[in-house]
Amino acid sequence: MTKRISVVTPLYNEEENVVELCDRIAAVMQALPYDYEHICIDNCSKDRTAALLRERATRDPRLKVIINTRNFGHIRSPYYGLLQASGDAAVIIAGDLQDPPELIPEFIGKWESGYKVVMAVKPESTESSLLQSVRKFYYRSVNRISEVPLIDNATGAGLYDRAVLDVLRRIDDPYPYARGLVCEIGYPIATVQFTQPRRARGVTSQNFYTLYDLAMLGITKHSRVPLRLMTMLGFALSCLSLLVAFGYLLAKLLFWNNFELGLAPVLIGMFFFGAMQLFFVGLLGEYIGAIQTQVRKMPLVVEAERINFSEAGPPGPPGG
């Protein structure tokens, strides 16, 4: 029986890239000995992306389209699209063409050799050297504190076997860090290295907030080390404060008429401890926010429209 591959593409305001993207994916998949479906999930684009997908879907039954009721963000929408895959394996490819569709045969080759997870990594890219340095520092830091080893410089593109997707569906995480989840599941992971090109057309939806959100999600989902560091550092600072207070008391008793405390140490100490408290409260808030998101159990997305899918509905958890 011919194996089936699901190609999943999350999209948001990609009218300048979506036609070429679909053409290149179709060309790659038609050259391979597999049945396939191409699932595009549009995150309520403000341009003509959805219209172009609707028009193409009328001519191509392999193209399946999900259009969300609103923009559900860069975390939830791609993950939801992945869970809709019905193939023996699912490949996720970004819609901006920075993850070239021509990597798909390499993903499948690794999968056929026995790997259930294949991830694209970019040890080098055409982005600025500053951003590359920040990214490498982040991955090194997270790997040191994470409870499971994560894949450095993973782009999010890759292939996931049906067995992995079944586990992800059972987890039913309303705000998942997918790159960490697949590492936590425990299957051996193969990597495909490539040099990521610059975006040729359109404007990226990524900004400081989305990158920060992804970074904090990776930390709060897979490490309790920052919480423990706060406890230990708080205890150490308390001991230091006690020693300093005792030292000032002793100096005052020994040099009663000559020793004056002064305003500078008081101000420095007050601002230092205030800054530390604000930092700790903010970090603690990130963990509480992650818990609150988990407890609310909101759907990953709510669908406005579904095109070329069977009437049986999605295989994943209900999203709308």
C-alpha cells in the first residue's frame, strides 16, 4: 500500500509567496512515490492569501484549506494544522519559503531509515550576526537548564511520524512548545542542516514579542531551574543582608562617635533588592501565566472555513 505524506503549511499574510509555495510543494511531492495531501492553515490573513487558497483548492483536490476565525498566534495555529494531518507522516513547512520545500525528500529519507522525528536546523543563516549570536546564546542557556535536551537552531520545519502525532493529540496542550514536546516524547531525532535564505517577498510577522514569547515558552515548559534559582538566590541574599546588618551594628558599637551609616549604601541596597524582586516577580508571573493558559483549556483555534476535507472531521482534538 502506498504511504501517505501530509504537508502542513501555516500562513499569515503570504499572498506574495503562497502560489509559488504550493507550486514548489506540488512539484516536489509529485516526483516522489507517495500519496500526499497539502494542508494550508490560514491564520485570518488581512491580504488575499485566503482568496488565493480558495481559488486553487477548486482546481487541486490535494490542497486542503483551514481558515481561522481570527489570528490565534504563531504557536497555536501551526500546531493545530499539524494535528489535522491524516498521513503516515506529516511534514511542516513555513509559508515564507525560508524553509525550502526541496528539503522534503531529505526529511522523508531520514524517516524511511527509521527516525520518527526529523527536524530542520540552521547552524548558519543569512540573518544578522547579532541575531545569530542571541539565538545561539538562547539555545545554549535553555539546554543547560532544560529537563530534556532540545535541538539547537531548530527552525520548526520537519517531519513527524503518525505515532508522534498520536502522542501529541493525547497530550492536548492548549499552548504547546512543539519543538520541546517532540524532544520530551523521547523518540530519536534526526536533523537536516541547511542555510536559511532571507525572505524574498512579503513582510515577516515575527517581531520582538513573538520571539520573546517563544523563548519564554521554551523555558517555562521545560525547566524549573529558574524557580529554584530564585529560591536559592533569595536565601543567599537574605544571608548576605543579615551579615551586612550585623557588620554595621558591630562597627557602630565599636566606633559609636565616629561611624556614620551614610545614605549611599541604603539607596544602593534598596534599588538593588527592588530590582531583584521585580525580576523574580516577572519570572514567576511567566510560570503562573503558563499555568493559567493550561487550566483554561481554550481550543487551539476556531475554524471559520474548511475546504476539501472529508465529512469525517479532523483527527485531532476539537478546535472549532
